[in-house]
Amino acid sequence: VIEVEHAAVMPGDFIAVTGPNGAGKSSLLLSLMGLLKTEGEYFLRGVPMQGGKVGRRVRRRQMERAAQEIGFVFQNPEFQFVADRVDEEAAFSLREGGLSAAGIRGRTARILRQFGLEGYEGRHPYQLSLGQKRRLSVASAAVREQPLLLLDEPTFGQDAANAFAILSLCEEL
């Protein structure tokens, strides 16, 4: 068990959490999103995000804040798919943000092109290869351009070119 009293992540930081299987890397990311109950607290852009025994309303507000501020990619891409088409999957979170239809189409086309998924718009996400599913999950999380992006094993199942493309996007962000 490693305890960290204080750590800061600043804009532009690119951080990798490494360790053996079962070390808690995925659990750490899930707890930052509020998807796992935990002890302690962290600050998300200056706002405290508390673990432990907090009321239902507080927990809900914190999860909503995390969802607004953080793009998240699950370790298993299929856990985050909610739409029946690749283009709808990439556009899903944009619809919640009040973007115009033309803005949604443009941003969706750009992100699919950026992740090598152009031409797959009408396919069901489950019909993609493992590498394509991973790229779609990262594209869907990055499309809203949130200030923080948490990626759980983002390059798993990628060939070298696509792994470097994902890491390059992370560096750009």
C-alpha cells in the first residue's frame, strides 16, 4: 500500500500511473470519477471532492462535477458504449452540452478522422476490432475537450502507429 499525502497535477501535465496487475490503478481512476467509494479527498480545479461518508446529494453533485470536468476511458471499451452506431457514440456526450447539430457533426467527423475511424460511422461499435473499439472509446472521451482526461490502458490492443497516435493526442491536450 502506497499512501500519498499530497500530489498536484497541473494543466499540461501528462502522468502515467504504473504498477503490477491488481495494484489499484483502475480503482484509483474510478474513485477519481466517483464511481468507487473511497476515503480521503482531492480537489478538482479547486473544488473539494470528498470520499468517505458523504450524503447522497453531495456524492451526486460530485459525480456530476467529475463528469463535466473529466473525460474518462474505461479499461474495457465496451463498458462505455451506449449507442448503436460509431458516429452516434462519438457524438453522444456532445448532445448533452447544447452544441448545434452542425457543430456536433463537424466535431464528430474531426475526432473520428483523427482516430482513424472515418468510414466506420454507420457500424455498431461491437462490430469493430479491439483496437478500433479502444480508439472509439478514447475519441468519445476526448471529443468534449474537457480539461482532464483519464485513460485506463489507452494503448491496449493498438499497433505501434495507433498507440503513438493516441499518445500524441494526449501530448497535444
